[in-house]
Amino acid sequence: MRELMYVIASCLVALVISARTIPTVINVSRQLKLFAIPNGRSSTLYNIPTLGGIAIFLGFILGLTLTSDGYVIPGLTYIIAGVMIMFFVGLKDDILTLSATKKLVAQIIVAGILVFMGGFRFTSFHGFLGIETIPFIPSVLISIFVFIVFINAFNLIDGIDGLAAGLSIFASSVFGVWFFLSGNFEFSIISFSMVGALGGFFFYNVYGRRNKIFMGDTGSLILGTIMAILVIEFNELNVDQSAPYAILAAPAVSFGILVYPLMDTIRVFAIRMIQKKSPFSADKNHTHHRLLALGMNHKKATYLILAINALFTMTVISFQWIGIYWLMAFNLIVGGILLLLPSYLLSLKKTIKADDPYQKIIFFGDNIFISNKVKSADHRSNQPLFGKNLKEKLQRISFW
């Protein structure tokens, strides 16, 4: 009961701090005119504050430190250090904009701190590819790579209301429950501190009207860092299969829990490289953008993805006994099909025409308009409905 009270307290403290901080952050952002300006990367046409990550940061750090009394959390100093570095990097990017190279360097530094000094690294492949124990150098390289992948994955999926926060709340809750049941209460506190911090933000991000806010890179970089820590510890604590509530095929199960951010990142990176673009270049090829193009609004798209991700998680946990190879194949094949389905449906509706490379789709809230051949309302005039300058502005916020 004592342990449960600490876990609940970590969530509630983080929730209250996050929820109480956001209105202040919104007011300051408005006064300083720190907004997300609509452009080719955004799915909004309104100026909305982007510093919600400040509330997430404060909620998580204070929820974690104020309720961890009596527990020695492994690597807590380095967790806080890593999160603080990501916080300031994201804050600078949200306010002044940083190059992808500088952000990548910061991610490598944080990953190095957490791997070398915090001890958060993979030591076993659980028999995958015939490998059990991983030698030190490959272990370090793989772990740093995983940190970079997760940080960028959560940064990339932060494209519609509630998606990055919702998926993080779900994944943190799943990991947190397992940590609690298996007796690893310190990592359960970390997990539910994140749940609480994101819960306060999620309400304003999804349901806020006058007080709507985005997390920005300030928040998404922190999410990726914490998710990587939780995944690494989940896998490491399941190496010993005699431990309580041990999970079979832990690498494949953890992949399934985070199937959307991981598979969507793989898919988008592959598309960009095929198009000979930088993997870090901005576009609207994400699956959630395809759902918007199918006519869904942000909330419907987010809740659909969350529901599918939850069902996928239940499936991989239920079928962990089939082994790591079959389960990983299930993740890649079924997960890949699910993420390609919206694009396939769009091709059937001919919303995106493969034979018309100049066709662009413009988003106005939940509506879709084709901008390359905009005509007057009665369709009898050859003159565009909008002036030339406005039409050019519309095309600048469009996506292929």
C-alpha cells in the first residue's frame, strides 16, 4: 500500500503542477508573441503558443523528485540532467530555431550521459539473432542509437493535437503498471510522473479553446528521452525470466507497445530517402496527416491511433509466447500494413493522384480543398477564386 501511495502521489503531483502551470505559460507566450506560425509543417491555421513543454518539464521533474522519498532511483541525477539538457535545447528551438545538426549533437550528448554515466543501456538481445549478452562497445552504440531514434520518433509524431502526449501517456501507463507489479517501484514512479505531467497538458492541447497550447520541441524531446529510458529498463529487467511477471520476447513486446511512433518514423524516413531528401526534412507524409486528408479531425485521428495502438499492445502481450522472431515479424508486417492503409484509402478516393504531381491538398480545419485548380464558385470563370498572392500563400502551407 505504501508503494502504491507513492506512485499515485507522483502522478497527482505532476498532474496538478502541469495543469496549473499551463495557463501562466499561455499568458506569457501571448505577451511575448511566442506562437506556432502556420506553415507547411503545421496542421493549424491559427497562432497557438508552443511552450507547453515547460509545464510537462516542471510537472515531471517535481512529481518525480517530491514523491520519490524512500526510494533510490537508479541514475536519477543523470535522468534529471538529460531531461534538463533536452528541455533547454527544445526551448531554444521553439523560440529561435535550431538546425537539425545541432539538435542531433545535443541528442548524442544526452544519450552518452545516460548510457555511460546513468547506466541505461541494453546488455542482452534476449536470444534475438542468436545473441544473448551484448559486448560493451556494441551495447553502448546500440543504446545511443535507440535514444536518438526514440527522441526523433516522438518529435516527428507531434503533428496533430494530443497524439504524442496520448501515445506517451498510454505507453508510460503500460510500463508503469508492469514496473509496479514486478516490484520495480522506482521506475513506476518515473512512469506515472510522466503520465501526470502529460495529463495536464493533454487537456489543454486537445480540448482547450481559448487556452490551447502545443508542447513544441521543448516537450517532445523530453518525451523521447524518457520513453527510451523506460524501454531500456523494461528490456533489462526482463532478462531474468525467473523474476515476477517476467515478459517473454521483451524486445518485440516493447516494440509493439510503441508500434505507431516507431513504424511511422521508419515509413517516413524511407519515403524521404527514396525521394533523395534528408530524413529530417519536414513534410506531411505521416500517417496521421493521411487520416486528416481522409476527413477526420484531430481528435478523431488521435483517438483512432490510440485505440489501434492499444489493441496492438494487447495482442503482442497476449501472444508473447510465440517467440521473439514471430512477434517481431508480426510487429513489422501487421504494423506496416496498418500504417499504409490510410494512404491506400486516399488513392482509392483519388484525393491524392499519382499522375498529377502538381496536386496539393490544403487543410482548413477539418475540410479539404484542392488548390492547384481553384475556380470561382459558379465554375464558369477561368479566374481563380482567390487573388494570386493569397493563392501563393495557400500553396506554401500545402503538402504533396
